[in-house]
Amino acid sequence: MSSRSKLFVGVGALILLWCARLVWNYFDPGSIAHLAMQDQLKLFGSAMYEYHATAGRWPSDLDDLAQTSLPRRSYIWRQAATTLVFLWPKDLKPDPRDNAGVLLAYDNAGLFNKLGLVWVCWGDLRTEHMRERDLRERLRAVPSAAR
């Protein structure tokens, strides 16, 4: 086998390994990318409840969340917010457990989203990886949902 053939085989193996890692991360909910997105969504969701507890009303924009402990808990919170879509529901109950069927926010960027799966945060601060078409169906049912 010539040196050139060995080089092509080596490069091909590296590309195959890179693709295999991408596929593994896509399906592994315990990967760093998935865990980071879940943490960010939960931080923003809990900040919404914190804002309501102190201000007596539900937040309507990111500036409202700046008044919570969110900036102290995540120094990159403004950057992380650029990839999220917030629905800013106004009809939540103060106890998160009573809002299990209400969408608070979802991730709107990244390779995993382009492949059809989106991380969402529910009103009970549970995160879920759902198919994009299922999310779109849910959003159609919410009259004021941001798209």
C-alpha cells in the first residue's frame, strides 16, 4: 500500500470517527451539549418564577430577568438567551408543579435543532427533547407564542 493510500485511509478514518461522535452526541442525552442546554433552560425558567415572587407579575422580557439572581448564577446568561425563544406566558400559577403543560421557552439554534430535535422547558421546570414538528404543533395552540 502506498503512502498516499495510507494517508487517504487515515483521513477517512478520522472523518468517520468525527461523524460517529456527532451521531453519538445527538442520541446521548447525557452529553455535555445536552446537559448544558437543559441547565440553561432550567435557569431561565426558575428566574421567571423568582421574578414573579418578587415583583408580583410575570416577566415580559429579558430585562425583567436581569433583576433576579440569574446574572449571578450564569455570567453568560445574556449570550445564552440569544439562542432561546421565550414565550412569556402570563397565566401561570405561582407553583411550578401546577404548570406542567405550559411551555416557557425552547432552544432555537444549533446543529441538533437542524436535525429535528429541540430542547424545551415546561412550566414545571422539566426539560424535554422533543421533535420540532411536535413543538410547532404545540405552538400553534398557543395564540401569542413567539415563533
